[in-house]
Amino acid sequence: MGTIIYIGIFSALISVLGTLIGASIGVLLKKPSKKLMGSILGFATGIMIAIIFLELIPEAIKYNGFGITLIYILLGIIVILITDLLSQKINEKRDSHLKVAFLLALAMMLHNFPEGLIMGFGFLKESNLGMKMAILISIHDIPEGLAIATPLVVSGVKPSKILRYAFWVAFPTMIGAWLGIVLGTISPLILGGCIAFASGVMIYVVFGQMMLETNELTDGFTAGITTILGIIIGFIMLNTI
């Protein structure tokens, strides 16, 4: 029992580290130009595209197969689309940057919970495997934290609030890690469904919000190049760590 507690504490710490590092980078930029912000957001968008299509979706297919995974992805897209439409009706004058940050944070929270489950299962199966997965998750959460912080910085949100925001976005990873360790026998079908659903949410946010925001902040050529660079870096990161 003591070992489980220690593993859980470590998982909790590592789960928030990457997101907070990314958010801190965004905060330290203070008042960058729109072109720089657009470039950073484009880069983060590219890395997230790589994570979605090269890691999350293949992982979900491994658990549930193509057909069920596709259904969950579509369900995720529909749910976040409805959420987006409702948010527009509630407050049509909302700052577009804050809207992007809100939707992205929601997508991250849905995505971070199954991440935590995977981390917890890794520690149960083999300590080295759990450690490797924790480090990988933490590293690939860095651009996610940056992507969350960027639109908030542009909107003039205080750094302390941005870091608190990033912490709560990472919080579901902590819950997932503890749950994965404690339960240990959760159905792979449920895990795969969570990952696929989160992938659908992220697909909508990336292509329906982040890319549009990038194009608004900078020119099309810069947006395209930084996004491509992000995809390449994401591909390298996922295959070398």
C-alpha cells in the first residue's frame, strides 16, 4: 500500500510538471508580438497534430479497433462542437483568444485523464515502463501548456492566473494516475474509448480553433511553416523518447 502511495505522489508531480513548464514559457514571453505568438501557437498546433494522429488514435485503435474508435472520435467532435456553439450563444462578445484557451483546456482535461490511466498501468506492470511513460507524458505536455498559455497571454491574463489554469488542466492526469494504480484492472475498452473521445475533441480544437487563431495572429506562410515544423518535431519526439 505504501508503494502505491509513493507511486501515486510521483505520478501526480510528473503529470503537472510538463504542462506548468509549457505555461511558464508562455508567461515569460510577457508581451511578444502577434507574429511571434502566432508562430508559437502554430508550432504547438503542429506538435498536437502529431500527438493526435501518431500516438493517441493508433493507441485507441489498438484497444477498440477502427470502427469503435471512429465512433468515439466523431462523438468527441460533436460534443465539443455543441459546446462551442453554446458558448457563442451565451456570450457572442467573448474574447476569441479566451475562447480558444477555454476549448483547448477542456480538450486537454479530457485527454489528460486517460493519459494518467496509462501512466498508472505502466507503473503496475513494470516500474521502468511507468517511469518512461511518465517522462514521455510530461515532455509532450510542455507544448500543450504553451498552447494554453499563449492565447491567455495575448488576452492580458495575469501570469499567476495562467499558471493556476495550467495546473487545473493537468489535474485530471493526477486523478487518472491514481485511479489506474488503485483499480489496475479497468477495461481496455473503456481506456480506448476515453483516448478516442479525447482525440475527437482535440481534432476539433486544433483544426477548428487553433489553426484559425494562428492565421489571425500571423501570415499564412509563417503559420504553415511553424505548423509543419511542429509536426516534424512531434514525430521525432514520439519516436525517440
